Amino acid sequence: MHRYIIWPAVALALALAVYVAEPYFVTQRAAAGGPSGLAGQPAPIFDLRDDRGRSVSLREYRGSLVVMNLWASWCPPCRAEMPDLQRLAEAEAGRGIAVVGVNEGESPQRARAFADSLGIRFPIWVDGAQQYGRTYNALGLPTTVILDRQGVVIRAFDGPLTLDEMRAAVAAVRAH
Amino acid sequence: MIFFLSTALVVTAEVVVEIWLPGRPAYHAGWYNVTLAALAIVVVANGRKQWKAARSSRSRVAILAVAFGAAATGVAGVASGLFAPDNRDVVGAPGERVRVEELGTLAFPLAAEDRSAPVVVMLERTLHAPLEIGARARNAGSFILRAVSRDVVEVEVRDLLGNRLTVTQPSGGVFLSPVLLMQARQTIAGMNLPFDSFNVPAARRVVKAILFTPAEAAVVLHDPSAVGQAAVLFAVDDESDRPLPHHAIAFSAGGAAVHAGDLWLRGEVTSYPEIEVIAIPNIAVVAVGTLLVLGGLVGLGVRRG
């Protein structure tokens, strides 16, 4: 009888050896994927203040598509992108899309002076502790994140966008 | 029979101890794994003899259970000893999500809302498991995860008018994090100290930060108000990493704001979790193997009784 047991036992032992050893070969730390790695996850909600000191939160935007743009005044590509964001905000006003600029790590005065100098009229939030920059895993500035009506991250972009790219992204999300 | 059973028990006990007291360097040593493998082979060879000599089918089943259980446990132990990686620490910045293959994603929180509340790292798998400093380790198949405390420095930077400035870490894990993980080391005055750096792009400055424990700070600081407090030494360079000509070095003790290189700098030392990942023999295989050995022993004991 033992002849009938030996070979299945050997096969079972080999399968067992592979099963217990396999995890050790694939365990490696993988690099985080930047902001686009957050697609499909709910956006974190932080209680912030805007550039005029008023309390603001993403909760107020439930039911709207939100284009969140992370920026700072020292960042030349942010300055270049801002007028196009203003055009997008104007074009999409009243169509269920909100554009929000989130200043990363600067004072409200600096954020407001920057926005005023460019004629920005969409909401400017001040994220002094850089919470959104951290949780969105921004690789640089600007970073743009688009949220659906339930506050879930649909798309995220590292670097400046042109107006056409913004419009295409919004159209794609609207069709989502 | 006694030799067979005691060898099986030794193999099982050796591997169970690897789970009970995980992470010892001896488990990866050649002599240890050769011994474990040799004992497992002895159990199997001896089990074959005992199986042939057994008089009842019940004894044969019990012997088979002991031999197979000890062999499975031994295979799990040797595989872990020979192939498993050494212990390692996964360090994440607050707000960072670190993906670790096989284990899932470790979500490092921004901070506890209440400073006195524990900071919990979440292991996101099918079951969300919290990892908290000081709490018991979590088992994740062939690994154990344990949260331990490390000192990090949260920095705040302002210009001379008091305007807050953005902090970036181009070479850090998270670009826009104002929390320095202090993973590098630098020797100053014979002390090997944690060290990190960050940029202040709006002021075109690069700042190096060196962390001193309260005892180390007492050696270099002669300020009585700073006694018993951790301190951070800030050294401010220009954006090309060249030293500034005047007043570019300052100590911030106990989170106090200091002036250096045309900046106001504040460094608050806080505890933050890092996750120790320790390889262990596959716990499911060891559990089944141990149960088989114990079940076989009981079966043989009942038979003899």
C-alpha cells in the first residue's frame, strides 16, 4: 500500500514547499504611484479656511463634480495654468462643476494676493499644513484632481494642464 | 517509537518558537536550517519504518499524521529560514500610502485629530487591520507586522513678515510633506544623529535638520530653559546648497520658533509609527502541521492506553 502513498506524498510536499516559499520571493516594496493612484477612492475631507478666513470643506460640494487644483504662489507652472482654470470655471458655471484652488502651505494673504493679481474668482482654499498635497501624494505642483458627485477621485493629473486638456478631462468625467 | 515521536515534537516545537519569538537572526543561519531539515528527514524516514511495523490501520493513520505534520512544519520553517527576507522597517510619511506586495497597502494617517489619541496605521486588505504602537503584532500569513515608535520632526516655516511658506521634500517619500522622517544619520561632535533636509522654494532655501534627543541636546545646548527637551538644529543654505554668509544655523528646542537664513523655523518632535515586517513560517501550515502531530500523538496514546 505504501507505494501508492509515496508519490502523492512527494507531490504534496513539493506543492507545500512552493506554497510556503512563494510569498518570500514576491514581497517587495513598490513605489507609490502619485496622485493618479488614488482613482476610485473617496477624497479625504479636511476642514480648511479660504483666503478670506471662511470655513470651507469638500462636504459643501457633494452633488457637484469638483476640479481641485493644488498650487503655490512660488510655482511658475501654477501661475501659467491659473487663467485657464478661471476660463474653465466660467464656462462650466451653472453646469454642476465647481473649480476649487487649494493653496499648499502658504499664508491666506499670500494666496489672496496671488489670486487677485491674476483675476481669479473661483474659491481659493488655504491648506497651510499641506494635508491635501500629502494625501493626494502630489509629485509636484500644480496637481489637479477631479472628484465625482459622491466625492470619489475619478482622475488626477501631475503637472499643468491646458484649457483643452481640462475640458477633455471634465467631459470624460461627466460621461463617467 | 519514542525516538520518532520526540524528533517530531522537536521539529514542531522549533518552528512554533519561530512564530512565538519572531525575528531572531539565528532562524536564517545555515546551521539552524540544516539541523531543522535533517530532523524533518529523520522524522519522515523513521515514520516510514514505524508505519511498516504498525499492526493496526489506526496506528498507521496516527503515525502518518505525526510524520506529515512534522514534515509540513519543518518545510515551513526551512522555507522561512532560507528564503524569507530579513526583518525590515516600512517607514511612511503622514498621509502616505505604501504598497507592500503580498501584504497590501499600509495607510499612514496624517495624525490623530486628538494629540493624545494613538496614531494608527491601517493595513488595507480584505480585512482592514489597525496597527498601533504598543499594541499586539498582526499576523499576515508568512509575515508579522508590528508598529513601533520613531521620532519625526514636523516643521513650520515662515518668512520674516510671518507669512507661512510651503515646505517640499524633493528627495523624500512625499513631496509636499512638512514632516521629516529623519532616516539619514550624521555624526556631529561624536554623536550619530538622525538627519533630514527640505526645501523652501518660495525663499529659495534648502534647510538641513538634525535631531537631538533631550540627553544629546543637553551636551550641546547651555540654555537652562531647554533642559529635558528634544531639539532640532536647522542649517539653512541657498537653493544650490551653498552656505549662507550670516546667521544660518539655529537650534529649536521644545518646538520653539527660531530665526536662521531669513526664515522663521519651528521643529516639533513627535512620535510616529513605523511598521516592522518580520518573516515567519507560514502560520496556516504550521497550525495544521502542529494539529496533525498532536492529533497523531493522541491517537497513538489512546491506542496504547
